[in-house]
Amino acid sequence: MRSGRHFLQIPGPTNTPDRIQRAMHRAVIDHRGPEFAELGASVLKDLKAVFQTQNRVVIYPASGTGAWEAALVNVLAPGDQVLMYETGQFATLWKNMAAKLGFEPVFMQGDWRTGANAAAIGAQLASDTGHKIKAVCVVHNDTATGITSDIAAVRVAIDAAEHPALLMVDTISSLGSIDFRTDDWGVDVVVAGSQKGLMLPPGLSFNAISPKAWAACEAGGDRRSYWDWRDMAGPNDQGVFPYTPATTLLYGLREALDMLAEEGLEAVFARHARHAEATRQAVAAWGLEILATEASERSNSLTAVLMPDNKGADALRAEILDSFDMSLGTGLNKVADRVFRIGHLGDFNDLMLMGTLCGVEMGMMRAGVAHEKGGVQAAMAYLATHGA
Ligand code: PLP
């Protein structure tokens, strides 16, 4: 028995607000009946505002990985090339999936400390004179590295190369936390999940689909059934789904969309930016390094912090969990044990951030991690003097 609330400060799943918990505490209804159709139609319509799109959005009862697969199999045929950029572990996993499915990823290597290089993507596309590359896939906010890539710049690079590839973007840890503009940035397929900025439990994922991507789906694509966008269209137009939807999560989604609309997307983005900056101030005062080297690419939804000697992150996280009942994100793959990740996204406020940073600083003291004093103080000073 541990009293008080657990601090779930991994970069997703995030803390589910009480309002959403309560909204989901309802009986499951007939998913082909009129009451459900109203709910389905309303969430499908209102999701568009969060994606900043007029395009069709589809919802899968699946984790984010499902929506990755849906994006690939609806537009790519076996043997098609797909340009993918290594921003961290999630870009790597998406690339591995593309290869497993029989597509041909052209994986542009990154260093896990910087975001997708739009100029390099443009150059690669310009050299693809036969237009073998059918899609460019970028992770907007790679949750493993805490790096946000400039998607508008990637769009400009694709256009400048006069290349017809589709632009497909993973926004699983940015949607509803970091400004993401599907239509303004000309994103053809967006991949998103329920468990981060949308503040829901895991279990829903999404694709937003441009008319160009839809045409590619109609004209080709891989063998698919469960993920087929075409099966969604007719039922979705009536507010229902081709198979049993995750009714309970959709009640929660309705509430989440209301909460985001009440706060206003601009305010949601500003809140995340402010908490991220306060976190960065704390890390700087501790004398520690943030994994993302470029200030403009540092994520507003999480911060990946490098350990002083490049090791010991797992022991530190274990100490913090044990002593203060707080979960931090683990270092993945190339940065395993070298970084810990502080999630500061979703349903989150100043005092939750301060509790989080106190937990980190106290944990470093207990675990004997070399650091300067004053990180918490620096974050406090920032929050006290900057907006809200
Ligand atoms: N992409 C990103 C950026 C993620 O952060 C995650 C999970 O954390 C995924 C993809 C995979 O999503 P899921 O674990 O929901 O299948």
C-alpha cells in the first residue's frame, strides 16, 4: 500500500484526468444503434480540429503501432520504396515494420541527437529521378530521444524536389501537446494514438488521410483487411464502424476533445512549451545535458536527460520509483541506461511538474548521481515569472 497518487511521468501513457475516467464509467451501448452513431459522428468530426485538418480521420481500436501499419499498407505495394529518417527508436521501429511487411525502406541515418534533416531528405528525393520512393515517413516527436522535427521544412523539401511521394508523419507523442498542422504542412497521412496528448488510456489510434493518400489507397496499396481505410468510409459516414469499436474509450475521447476545446489548442501548446522550458532550466541548473543538441528541436512533451557518466539511468529510475513512487521513461536501444526521460505532457500543471522535478532531484541525491544543486529552484523561478 502506498498512499497518495503515483506520479506517472513517462512520456505516455499519461495521467488520465478524472473527467475522462468518469466519462468512461458507463455501460457499453449497442455500437450499431442510434445513440452510438451520434457519439461516433461527433468524435470523428471533432477530431479534425485537433489534427488541424479538413481530411478524413479514421479511428482504430489498436495501439499506435496499428496506425503505423495502416498508414503503410493502405498506400504502399510490395517492393515500394519508402524514405524514412532515423530520429530515434520509434523511427527505427517504423522502419523495421516497413521492412517486415515487404516494403523497401531507404533509411536515412541520424545521430539520435538531431531531428530529420529536410535538406538531406530533399537531396535524396532529387536523386530518385525514377520516383521509386512512394512515401516519406517522419516521426514528428521521437519519444525515445525527445526530438521534434520540422515537418513544414520536410514538406518544402519534397515540393522543391518536385517529387510526388506522400508525406506520412507519426504524431503519437505530439498531437494535442505540440503544434501540428496537418493541412498547412501538407501531411498526407498522420499517425496518432490515444494515450499521450489526448490523455486517454492506451487502445485507440488514428490516421488522418489526405485526398492524395486516399487516391493512392484506392489505386493500389498492399493486401489488407482490418486496416483497410475503404471499409471505414461508408460506416463512418453514418457514425459507426465496420467492426466493434472500443466504445468505452470513445466516451473518453468525447470528453478529451471537449477538454482540449475548452482550454483551446493554442493554450494547450503554450502550457506544454512552458513546462518544457521549466524542465530544461532545471536540467541546465543540474549541470546535466539534454540529449537533443539543437535548442529548436527540443521536445515540448518530454525531455531526455543524459546521465553524467553515460550510465546509471536505470538505477536512478529504480531509486525514484522505490523512494518516491514516480515512474520516469527508460532509455531505449542506443541510449539504454544512458538517458532517463521526463514526460511533461497531457493532463499536467505547474505543481505536478514541480513534484516531478523534486522527485528527480531527490532521486539523484539518494542515488549519488553527480549534479549541481538548484534545478528545482530554477524551474520554480521560471514558472513563477513566466505566464500561465
Ligand atoms: N511512435 C511513437 C512516437 C511512440 O511514442 C510510440 C509509443 O510510445 C509508438 C509509435 C508506438 O505506439 P504504441 O506503443 O501505442 O503501439
